[in-house]
Amino acid sequence: MQKTRKICLRLTPHRTILATLATSSIINLIVIGAAFGVAFQSAAASSFSLASPTNPFMVPITGGTLSAFTPSQTIVPTQTMSNTPSLTLTSTSTFTQTPSATPTATLTTTFTHTPSITPCAPQYAWFIYVVQSGDTFSYIARITGSTVKELMQANCMIDTLIFPGQRLYVPRLPIETPTFTPTVKAVLCIDMEDLTPGKMYKSGETFTSTNVRIVVAPFEWSNGEMTSNGIAYITTDHQAGGFGVELQVNNVNLFIYPRTPPSSVSFLFGEYGGNLNININGDLRNFENFADIHGLEIGGAKVFVLQGFGNDKGYLQLSGTIKTFGVGGQELSIDNVCLSN
């Protein structure tokens, strides 16, 4: 029995590609050979001269003449270059001008007014005018036959600030009826000008000025203790804001005893440290600054204080029936104590 051999071929991608390439190569050879045969037969059919000294390339062929091969087609290489950029860049420049700030020099002229010093010439021989509500400095100057400048010099004032009850030296009393009729009272001012500068008085001693008796008395400290070791002395330091001679007290009280009890007492002061005392009709008050008693009623008298906040000069006025009056301090200056009734 004859056995039949079975041959199996396994197709793989690699073998398939190789078979395809081989088949393609064979087909190409066949096509090229056919094309070459047709061209050869066309050339053989043409006549040609056998020998030509000018054409050494002629070859004798049986049955015909082979002429030199002249190509009928001129191959001219044609190159077309298209330079078309695929990316077009457009540069756009935008210039924005921002105006810069141009500094402008500004000249500022500041005028500083320096007040001139007005010489002070107290006129103690003049009349005393009591300022009334509604009065102005110019009005008082007009009704007393004076000028603002003259009144400021006579009263040693640096401005025209006045207040009701203030006493001003005027050359004469008003000769016309003012809108607000002032009440002119008899006033006695103790200006200390008859005292000797440098003179000192201890607690318990007495002296007089302008025929008014003044007694140096003990002083009460802020803790309530009393001391009799203080002094009062006469100076020309002008610490109270007046001119000429004044009184300075250190840990003493000065009690003033006029012949007739006044209804008003006023004085200039300068306070420069320590506590203060004031005694009106036996009512003793112990305090730090004169501003502390402004507006109070002490011993039946109303207290008015201008300034007096400490380390400054000021003005104090008492209104009411005043039978006894005393004032003192640790570093206190007093001048122009005026009594009116």
C-alpha cells in the first residue's frame, strides 16, 4: 500500500511578507524584459550605414544596418521649489506713552509774627474801672477818653482779653452813659511798692503795705500737718505777673486785715510748686492749683480764677462779704491785691 505524505505549510506573518516580496520581484523582471524586447526589435528594423569614419560606433548587423542611437526624448530635470512658509510671524509693537509726573516746585512763604514787647507803665494814680458784661477793650478806651494801646500799657496787658469784674486802670471815669452801666466802687490796691526788696518775714510777724496790716501765719501742708517754719519775702522777680515789688511766700499764709471788710478781693498770682491754702471767713481749703477752686463758694464768697493750672501766672477774684481773708503756698508769688466795697 502506498502511503500518502501530507505536506503542511504553516503560514506566519513573516513568511507571508517574504512571499509577497518574492512574487513582486518576479513580476517586475517580467515587465522590464518585455519592455526591453520591444525596444530592441524597433531598433533592428531601422536602416543604418555600415561604416562611417565619422561614426565609429556603427556595428555591422546581419540583414540590416544599425545606426547610431539618437535619443528621441530629452530629459530635462525640472525642479519646482515652493517656498511656502507654514508659519507667518507678525510683529505688532504697540507703544503706549504714560505721562510722567513732572515735579513742580511750590514756594511756600511762611510769615512768623513775632510780637513786639510793649513797654509797661502802670498808672496807679488813674481811676479803677470794673469791667461789666458786654464790655470790650475798645469800648472802654472810648468811654474813658483813652486808646487801646494806652490802656494795655497802663494795665500791663499783652492782649485785649477782659472778663466781667476785672479792674482796669483808666485815665478818667466814663463821661457818657454806656450800654451796660458799670458800677464804680471804692478800691484799695496793695501794690507792695512801699516794701523793701530783700526784706523777710517769719511766721507770727506783722508788716503793713498801703496802710493795710498783713499778718504772716502758719501753713497747712497737703497731708494736713501745720508748719510755722515758713517765710515771706519781698522781691522784684515779677513772678506774679505784675511790675515792681511783689510778695513771695514759702510755707506761710498771709492774712490781710483792711479797716473795712471788702465785698470783693482780687490779686495776681504765680504758682510754681507745692500745695496752696486759702482761708475765707474762717473756711480753710487745701488744694494743688488755683484752677481747682474756680467756681466754688468758700466761706460765703464766690471764687473766680483765670489760669492757675500749675507753673503759671493768673488772676483770682472773690465776690461776697469777706471779713477775713488769707492765702498762702509753698512757692507762691502775689501782687496787686485789690480790695473793694
